[in-house]
Amino acid sequence: MTATSQTVEAFDLVIFGGTGDLALRKLLPAMFHRFVDGQLPATSRIIGIAREALDDDGYRSQLRTSLADAGDAAKLDTFLQQVFYRSLDARKDEGWSDFATLIGEYADHVRVFYLSTSPELFVDICGRLGNYKLNEGKSRVVLEKPIGRDLDSANQINDAVGKVFDESQTFRIDHYLGKETVQNLLALRFGNALFEPLWNNAHIDHVQITVAETLGTGNRSAYYDRSGALRDMVQNHILQLLCMVAMEPPSSLAPDAVRDEKLKVLHSLKPIDDSNAAQLSVRGQYRAGVAEGAKVPGYLDELGNQKSGTETFVALKAEIANWRWAGVPFYLRTGKRLPDRVSEIVVAFKPVPHSIFDASAGTLAQNRLVLRLQPDEGVKLWLTIKHPGPGGLRLRHVPLDMSFAEAFGVSQPDAYERLLLDVVRGNPTLFMRRDEVEAAWHWAGPILAAWSASGEAPRPYSAGSWGPSAAVALIERDGRTWNEDSE
Ligand code: NAP
């Protein structure tokens, strides 16, 4: 029987931004689940930090509400005994000395400083952690996205953090990499002899990566307006997924072996710039429409009727210039207010070279490997078979389905559960190295510059649709279609 969870060293997890949305919705539930599974050593502490004037009990009662539906309610109070709070302003010295004393109580603990705040505070927080020598020993820092809004600002953040924490202590999180399906992509590709011989331009026709959201930007519109879909989703999550599909087999799962291969993919991406952005990219902005059965406002309405050229949708045709992938398009798309909440990777294989079947047997469809990241993580391999029973040889296209939850009878841990414990273990395999972030900005920057130079506004699309019609044309003019199977 395979163990489901391994114990970790005792640790202190300090969450800067401990009262924020990410902390309450993801990080604390992740820790609670690990506690319920018996994976949190008894002396480990979770320390929330924010400016709000709260004490330990005040914070715990906030969490009692936010974690009410997060799992085994009977264990919540015991879990909360391991949770503490300090009111600190990242920009002021007051209170930091007491905080350092609190951390010093367990000098042997692994210390994880999770920066779940706006990136403008990263420099202040790291500077003060350095001043109080909290960066020494088994200390690690976790940086949430976005790391900058372009190459220069990313470098500024990385330089400032790098003065206090060295690269081996710095964990740049991309929670997509912690998803079960992404791990399974590694298992499928490198744990089976079946796929790797076909994993190239001789057998793969194209790859699609879609990250679609049904929600609009709502009350985060002002924040979102400074970023847009390319910065928010493509530069990080989608490029990381692309790397996992396209990288060469690493020699092992050692952190740098994997990250070296991902970096080579990023370096091999063909540039999209002024010369070709009009053919290879489409950006859109949602207007009012009907989403999930209800009328919803457009992006500009949510923003307060201001003018904005920020894209809420992007579709790209990317190409990787190397021997394995030359000529295989990677179609990437992401957007807000789309009809389904779905994140998936579709690997479409080339059609059979010659059909031996009569037209009456039906049409032959391409084999597709569909890796679904959300809402239900799983993998389907679409195959052609004979329709069972009498009635002649009729062809059917059916999925070989591997729904993880059903197959293994386990609920899937949230990506943050795995990633947080990887930080405690000091394993950065599933985190982005600085050079990856830089390479990703190096590719994304010219796309943003080309859009800005064109002076064209994003194309409008109705909320509840699959983006501007030009995004459909982007793939259809190559004789292909976006994957529409929602099974
Ligand atoms: P949020 O809800 O706005 O929370 C921000 C947190 O930072 C609050 O706890 C706030 O509390 C604290 N804070 C603000 N100024 C501070 C200061 N000067 N000193 C100390 N604490 C301060 O933001 P969020 O949605 O949780 O996002 C946090 C970060 O994660 C952002 O970089 C975001 O881009 C990233 N992220 C978020 C999500 C998500 O799902 N929410 C997903 C991916 C990445 P006080 O105001 O009381 O200080």
C-alpha cells in the first residue's frame, strides 16, 4: 500500500496578508486539510500577519467562520491552537522586534515566509526579515504572482528579494504546477513507454491550452485593469503548462533537471512581435451579456465606465522552434466571462494516414489526449473503436477515461496543500526559478509592446461567449477547431 502522506519537519508558516482573500480561501484551508490528515507536527505554527488590529483569538474566530466548511469541523478548534496572529505593517518598524522574538522561540523550525500581499510590499517585507536576521538557517520565502508586470519590474523584485534570500531559499509559486493533472502529465509522459515515441511533430498535429473562467473581474476590476489576461494568465500559468507538455525528458526529477528543461522550451518560443502579432494573437474585452443564465455587465461597466484597453481575453498561436516541435502549433487561450470554467490541455494527434473503412462506417476522428485541470481533474484518451454489437462495422470515438477521484477513491488535495509542504521540505521542483520568470517575460513583453504600438482596442465579445470571433478564425484558418467536448 502506498503511503498517502509523509510527515515533514516542524515548521513555522508565516503568512503576510493573513487576512486576505488568498490566505482565507486557499492557504489556511490547505493547512487545515494537512492537519486533519495528521501531517502537521504538533509544535508547528501558522502565523497570520496583516495591519488589522487583531489578537490570536480575534484571528481564530475569523478563521472559525472562513474554515467552517473546509473539512472536519470537530478538529477545527484543535487546529486553531496552532494558529497565531501579529498585527504588523510591512512598511513600518513597529512590532517587528516582537515578531522576531516570537519566531525565535523555535530556532530549529523550518521557517516559511509566504508573501500573500501585493508585490509592492515584497521589498519592504524581505528587507525587514533581513534586518531581523530571519532569513538565516532553514528560512524560505514564497512569492505569489504576479512577479512584476514586465521584465524590468520582475528584475527589480527578484534583485531586492535576492539581497536577502538566495535562490535556493526562494519559492516562486505557480499553483497550476501543484495540480494533480500536471503531476500526472509527468507520470504519463515519463512513466509509460507508450507516449514518448509519439510525442513529437511526426505524430502530434497541434496542442491546445485553454484556461476559461465564467466570472468577470467584479470588484477586482481596478486591480485587474493594471494587468490583463496576458500578464495574469499567459505569462505564468499557461506558459508553465506549455513547458510541461513540451520539455525534453529531464534526467531525473531533481529540481534543476526539470527547470533546466522548462527553461529551454521558453528560450525556444518563436517571438511574437510587431511583425506578426496581428496574425498570431487576438485580444478581447467582454461586453454585457448572459453568463450562467443571468444578465451580467460588461468589463467597462464593472470598471466604472472608464475607458480601458486592457484585454480580458487572449488567444495566441505559439510555436516552439526546435526539432521536436517545429511545425506544431500551440494554440493558447484564456479569458473572463466565458461559457465554462475549464482549464485543459488537449494534445491532438495526426489523423490516420489512410482509411480502410467505408463511408458508412462513419468518419475517423483524431486521437486526442485531454488533460483536464479543472473543474474535475482527470485524463481522457479519445480512441476510435467499433460500435459494439451487430449492425456492421460502425466506428465510434470514445474516451478512455481516468477520473482520478473515482479510480483511486481519494479526494484530490488542493494544489496549495502539495506546494506548501514542498516548501517546508525545501523541494523547489514545482516552483519557478528566476531565469524562467525572466524568459517568460522576455517572450510576453514584445506581445504587449506590439499591442500597445498598434493602437487598436481589444475586440469586444459578449459575456457568455467563447471570446471574439477572430479567436475562432485564428485556429480555423489552419483547418482546426477549439476543443468543444465538455464531457
Ligand atoms: P487581498 O485580499 O487584498 O489581501 C491583502 C492582504 O495584505 C490583507 O491581509 C491585508 O491586510 C494585507 N496587507 C495590505 N497591506 C499591508 C501592509 N502594509 N502590511 C502588512 N499587510 C498588509 O489580496 P489577495 O487576493 O489575498 O492576494 C494576495 C496576493 O496573492 C496578491 O499578490 C495577488 O495577486 C496574489 N494572488 C491572489 C490570488 C487569489 O485568489 N486571491 C490568486 C493568485 C495570486 P491589512 O489591510 O489588514 O493590512
